[in-house]
Amino acid sequence: MNFIQTDIKGVIVIEPKVYPDPRGYFYESYQKKLFVQSGIRDTFVQDNVSSSARGVLRGLHYQIAPRAQAKLMRVLRGSVFDVAVDIRPRSKTFGKFFSVVLSAENKKMLYIPKGFAHGFCVLEEGTEFMYKVSDYYSPEHERGVLWSDPALAIPWPKIDRAFILSDKDKQYPVLSR
């Protein structure tokens, strides 16, 4: 596996080594020893899977302490534009974001540590998105940042339809220090 550090400390793109053959392909998507050697020491306790139509935008979500979550994202089918926003108050990159296209084709994964809001826009019909989390879902600790916060200036992809958002995602506040 190739672990690629991004410009935002702690956010890592992971490229697995893929072994194709006439039957298809094989790759390891998680091996604790390799992740620990690359600085990812979280214990993941839950896997989540969502299926979404093209144009669905989910986020920007996070959980606050003591139930904050680190996340490891990947796409099983289709593709997404995936975004991590640094919301760590003392961070030099507070309010900055990192984005990457994750797809079934490129098999890239994105690790996001605690202290980040996360969201994604679905680029293909029937996209299946899977992610590991380091703590259980806790509604009372759930928070969000408005996906269209002008101060963040996230360049969400242009598609030929309006984004499909939950009512909750439309109501989140903008990020403030």
C-alpha cells in the first residue's frame, strides 16, 4: 500500500496494491500493521455503507468529543468527490479542505482523523460508499457544517442537475472559529 500525506496534517490518501488477473482482481483494503506503520493508529469499530444516486451530496458531518470519529473511506461501486475540512480550532490549517475523487476504478481510500468534517458528492448512479469509523454513531454528538459555506469555497463538481441534500444538511451553520 502507498500512504500519501496531504497538505493537511493527518489526512492521508491510501492507494492499495492491486493484483489483477484474468478472473478479476484482489487487493488488501486494510492491514492494521501497515496502517500503524504509516501513523494511523485508530481502532475501527464500525463499518458503514451507503448507496446513492448521482447528485446526492452528503455532509459536511462530524461528531464532537468524547465521541469524535476518525474515518477511512472508499468506494465499492461508482465514484464520489470526497472532502475533508479541518475544524481543529488550534490547527494551522483550520478551515482548509482536502478533496479527492474516490472510485471503484481507482480504488483509492481516504483517511480522515478526528477533528474534521466530512462530506461527499456522488458522481455516478448507484454509487456504493463504505467507510470505517473509530467510534459509534452518537446522535447527541453529531454536528455539521454547511456544505456551501462561502468561506470554505469548496469547488463541488458541476453536474447537470441540482444537488440532492437532506433537510438536515441544508440547515447546518457555516464554520466559525
